[in-house]
Amino acid sequence: MSQEAIRARITTKLLRIYGEERAETIIETLFNLLDDASLTVPEQTDLTEEDAILITYGDQVRRDDEVPLATLHDFANETLKGTLNTIHLLPFYPYSSDDGFSVIDYYAVNPTMGDWSQVKAMSVDFQLMFDAVFNHISVQSDWFQAFLKQEAPYNDYFVTIEPNTDLSDVVRPRALPLLTPFETTDGEKLVWTTFSADQVDLNYESPALFLDMIRVLLYYIEQGARFIRLDAIAFLWKVPGTPSIHLEETHLIIQIMRDIMELVAPYVILITETNVPHEENISYFGDGTNEAQMVYNFALPPLVLHTLTTGNAQKLSQWASELERVGAKTAYFNFTASHDGIGMRPATGILSQQEIDDLVERTQANGGLVSYRSQSDGTQIPYELNIAYFDAINSPELTENTPDVAVNRFIVSQAMAMALVGVPGIYFHSLFGSRNWREGVEETGHNRTINRQKLDADDLLETLNDKTSLRAQVYRTYRKMIKIRTAEPAFHPIGEQEVLTLAPELFSVKRTSPDGEHQVIAIHNISDKAIMIDVPVEGSIWTDIISEIDYTSLENTIQLVLEPYQVAWLKAQ
């Protein structure tokens, strides 16, 4: 599509959102911003099977007298180079709460982590994902402090609500007040705070605010972002009397961001973070060409946990068999763990209430915690399971008595996510076999801290060099599997996928490269029993690219025995 056509498309959407008068105040300034953008196009512009993303904090590993971002870069080069090609740096900006997601200054690097030079240096060795925390900002930000003084244009940068306004239809992701009173120079105002009293929601009805957020978006790309994660984006536009989630204006703003990328940085991937039921989540693909190129596959973490908990893969297989890409260049972001917990809303309609209750009970029995959200009637329901994914998969008794079995159970949970069509996202603490950090929860009072421990880099390296340690066993096995996966064209993120029904205890998926030249049948035994199966195949010789064992088919069938929690990825020769 020509640049003129894309600009016309942007103009049409701005008119739909803002109306003619306000849109006119945006259009000329916006196009001038885009004309002035000076961005360097990388060599690789399309997603490939080589893309695998590490999710980490910028100060995840530390050394005395060393800048944390430099420490992370050095640690990643030593442990991940040639394994993972992308690092998702969780918010590394100055912040006041929520481990970075209450941003004080969008344009700055938290000085306790380093500066932009360390970020730029990391972008030389790894592709980078930045967080665009565009739904809200810290009360300590200059913008909000100017709002409190009612200075223009910031007096219009935040959503204020008149007392007694009916907000009962608003969808709540937390069991906290939706509105927070603040004293301004014009008296007390009730400000919309979706996530906490420290995180004030931005008002996208303001043309000036919209333009400021586009400036931030362009700045992140200038600083080397290949992926832009749109945090909590579903809540962007607010209208009292509506759920104020997934509104048309929100989708249109994301589409404008995509149009902007098409104009100035077509290699940049927008990824939406919308922790909601699956059908709502995938709406952010738009028509497959006009909105996000990637969405978080939020239903996957609870479904994988359910699968390992029950020893039955049927629910996961049924759900995976219905996964469809929307468009030729869209992809799921497949993950099991992140800096947050395991979201329960995405499992709605897939798992029964009893099955969800069973996961809540298992989490608590395995040393985890549960966070709740408020419904419109005031009742509270489980929103998120807060637990290290290793401990979610394994009971303390199993890990203590048979750690090798616990490692195998955990690895098969990760292998299933890596085998699915899409791009794998791997949380730092999963890759290195971290456990529940209850001491951190006691220190902060926040449930999510259980999975956010910061580590000494040299202590971690020493532990990884001890082959008998649990961390080393998880890391070495996981790393080998990632390297196999990222070298295999059949696992291309926009290749084909067919879920196979071989046995209830097996999760099996056939993956085919986009050109049809490469095929892998990925089989995962999620039970504590050895399973013998006949695998229907085409071709005579197949190799398990994990064990490197060859199998010869007889009458288009391979007979295979999988040990408990074994993974076999069979490639046609």
C-alpha cells in the first residue's frame, strides 16, 4: 500500500475517534512527526523460527559496583547467546510502584539500572522488546503533577469522573477502587485508576495526550525496539456506562499505531497484552493485517498447568486444535510464565469452574498465592495464581524426593508451549529453574513478588556450573530444547499446525514449515506412565531431533514408546 493510502487510512480513523474539529488538531502535527522520524531498518524484518524471547527485568541479575543493564547483557551473552535471539526488557524506566509498571518518565532509563547506552549496546547482540505502558502513568510523573496544578494541556491528560456517576458496568481487573480522589488547585477530583491509586489512567480523548504517546512510541523505536508490548491496552478508552474494555476507540488507536509502523518502521512488531478470555484476546489481531501482529496466548499457562495436574491432555488438545491465525503475518506469543501470575480469566469457557478451583487449590498446596478481582456485583473471584511455574507444576514432595522427575515434568510443560504455532516467550525464572520466593512477598506485601526475585549474577553462574543443582538441570535441558526448536524450519511461527489425537496422556502436534518442505511431529507424554503408541506418518525414516534416535516406519506407522514425561520431536528425513 502506498504512503498516501496509509495516511488516508490514518486520517479516516482519527476522524472516527475524534470528530472533524479535534482530528484537525492532530493530523498535521502527526504527519510532521512521521516525516521527521529517522529510523534504521535492521537486516532481519520478518518473524522466523529463530525468534525466541526471554522475558526479564533489566536488573534481574546484579553485581556489586556494576550497572545492572550491563550485567544482564554480559550474563545473557554468556548463557544465552546462540540460544535466544530476543530479550524483552520489562519496564526499565523510572517508576514509583508495581516493579516498573507505574512509570514516572517514559523517556528515561531508571538510573539504578543504567542509561540508554546500555540498552543500545544490548540491541547489538539481541533484538529487544520494550514495554509501552500507555494505559496509565505514575502519580509522581511530571504530567500528573502538572495536572494537580491544573496546568494546560495536562489538566486534560487524565480521566476524571463526576461524583455518583454509575460505573457498575466497568470491568474490573483488580479488587481495588476504580476511582481515587486527588486534591487539585481546582478542588478535589475523582481520577480513574484501573490498577492502583499510584497508576492514573491517561485520557486519550485529549488530542495533545494522543500525540505525546505517539512521540513516546517513536522514541522507543529510535532506541532500538524491535517489538513493542502494549501493556494493559484493552482498557485504553473509557466511557461511563460501558465495560470500558475492548472499546472500538481502543482498537482504532492500536490500528493507527500499526499504520504508523507501516509508514516509518515496518519491521517493528506490535504485541498486545490483554489478559482476558481467549475470544476477546484474539480480537486484537483485527482482520489480520491492520492491528497487532502478535497477541499473548493467555489461555496457554492455565491450560498447560491443568494438563500436568490431571495427566490428561484432552482439554489442551481440543483448545489447540481450534487455534487459528488471523492473517498470514500474525502470530501467537506462547508463554507459560511471566513477571505476573497465571491468569484465570483466559481459562473461562475452556476449563470448568471445578477445574479452575482445583488449580487454585493446587497453587495454595504448592506454596503459591491467589489474587482476586471484583465483579460488578461486588463479589470477588480468583484473577491470578501467584507462583513460580516450576512449583505450580511440581509438588514440594516430588521436587524434594525425586528432583529428576520434577525437572522432566517441568520441561515437558515448556516443550508443549514451544511446539505450538507462534513465537515462544520464556521467563527468566523458568529458564533457570527458580522456586517460590515467599520471603519477597513478606518483604513487599505483594503476591506477584513470589516470582520476581533479583539474583546475584556470579552466584547464579556458579550454581549453573554445578551439574547436580536443580537450576543447572533445568537450564541445560531447557537450553538444548530451545536451540533445537529455533534451528528447525517446521517450527516457523506462521507455519501450519495440526493437533493429533494419539492418546489422552499425550499432547501431540504436527508442525509444517510455510514452504511445506519441513515437518515435525511433536509428542509430549504428560503422564507418569510409559506410553506405547503407533504414530501415523508419511515417509520411511524419521528422527527424534531431541534424542537423535532414528525410527523406520512400517506401513506408514512408527511404533514409539515414550517414558514418563518424555518429549519426542520426530522429523521426516
